[in-house]
Amino acid sequence: MKNIFISLMFFVGINSFAQEAGKAGELLKNEASTTEMKSSGNAKSNNKVFDQSKYRNTESQNTRSKNPNYQWNRNYGYAEVFLRIPEQGFFTVEVDDQTISNGSGKYRFFDLSSGRVPISIYDNGFLIYRTTLMLRNNNRMVLDFFTSEGLYLLDSYPVQGQYSGFSDWNDVWNSPYGSQSGNWNNWENVMEDAAFSRFFEMLERNEKFDDGKMAMINQQMRSTMFTSYQIKSLVKSLSFDRNKLDLAKSMYRKCADKNKYFLVYDAFDYESSKRELMEFITKS
């Protein structure tokens, strides 16, 4: 019985102290002074509506239990939200229980829980937009917000794989809407230049004849918009003018900048094909 008791105490001891605060890692010095930590007015707040009280350091908040209930095995979840606000101004964005305030227009949220998560946007402290996002674990949701239009979901990428190593903010947003004429909504699904280069390279490498190229392009058109310049390159890759004309007509509806479709005319060898495409566009 004595051996059993000792074994039980040893087992309990291991589980109680296997993870103990302050037993691993390097302790970094607390540089906040006693006066700062006891002050209730040191929170930065420049708005009238957004409640910053929960971020303030009060004496009662600094008087914590010496034996807190650590959540060692808590399931934090992992979803990400990248939001861009391409306008001048100072915005605050709340996603779930995380808050970011700045004037750079870049808002990146990590370690979010999956499921229905609220998002709120404040302009100089005043609430201007609120909705609910549906997040999935190991996925990054990419959004754009315009004060006059609203919040737009551009895409959702897996965190692992080719999208995991975003090295630059511009790797996420490489869309030219806002600098192009026409309806900017058309640019949501436009193939980015880097992706188009890979697609075009694959097209030239794997398909030697017009039929195969057209089949591959038509397949991609089901989910992708193209620019006039991209369409010109695809049309020009075909060998026969009749096939070029058919492709140019079918891709017109998938063009994001129809006002520049005149660029496609240069892909034809014969003037008659150019005129037929012009007439088609005029009637469309």
C-alpha cells in the first residue's frame, strides 16, 4: 500500500509540475515602471466611441492571483485574416478579440479561431461597418474594404503550401483595380501576372495544337477573369485566324477591362479578322 501511495504521489507530482511557468525560456525584463503600471490613464485612445477601457492598466487589474489558472493545452485554433483599406485615414479593425489600429491600410490577424467570427471597422474611432466572417482553420481570408462600397472577400488561401510564404504585402494584393477604368468588381478574379505567366508557360509546353490550347483556356475561363493584354497573348498563341477569332469572341465576356480590348486586334494576321471582332464587340 505504501508503494502504491508513493507511486501515486509521484504521478500527481509529474502532472502538476511538468509544465510550470518560468521553468523554460529566457526571462525578459519588465521595463514598465511601478508608476506606469498603477496609472489608470496611460492607455492611448483618440476616439469617442471605441471603448479602450479594457486595455487600461489599473491597480486592480495588476493585482493578480499568484496561482493563475494556466491553460497549457488550450486549443487556440489557427485562421488568418488579411485586410486592406486603400484609403487615407486612421482605421481601427476588430476581428474576434483582436484589435489593430493604424493609418497604413494594412491589417493582419493571426491565430484566430475557426467558425463565425465578428469583424468591426472604425474610422477615427467611430463604427462604420460590422459583419461576420466564416473562418476555417489553416486558411487565410483576404479582404478589401472601401468606405463608400463596403467589405469585399477577395479569396481564401490555404496557409500551407504555395501561399504560406508571403514575403511582401504586395504578394497578397496585386490587383490593379482602382487604377483602371471600368467596374472594379471585375478585377476580383483576374489572374495575377505571376500566375498568368505560369499558366501561359504550361499552355505552350503541353499543348502544341490550337484545339488543345483552346480547351485548356476554356477550362480556365470558368473561374478566371483576364485582362485585355492577357487575352491578346492567348489569342496570339494560336496558329489560325479563325481559331483566334473564335477565342477572342468567347473571351470578351471574361475581360475585366473591356475598354482596352482593342489591344487584342494586334493578335490577328488578317485585317478581315480584326474587323469581324470589332463588329462583334459593337453588337455585344
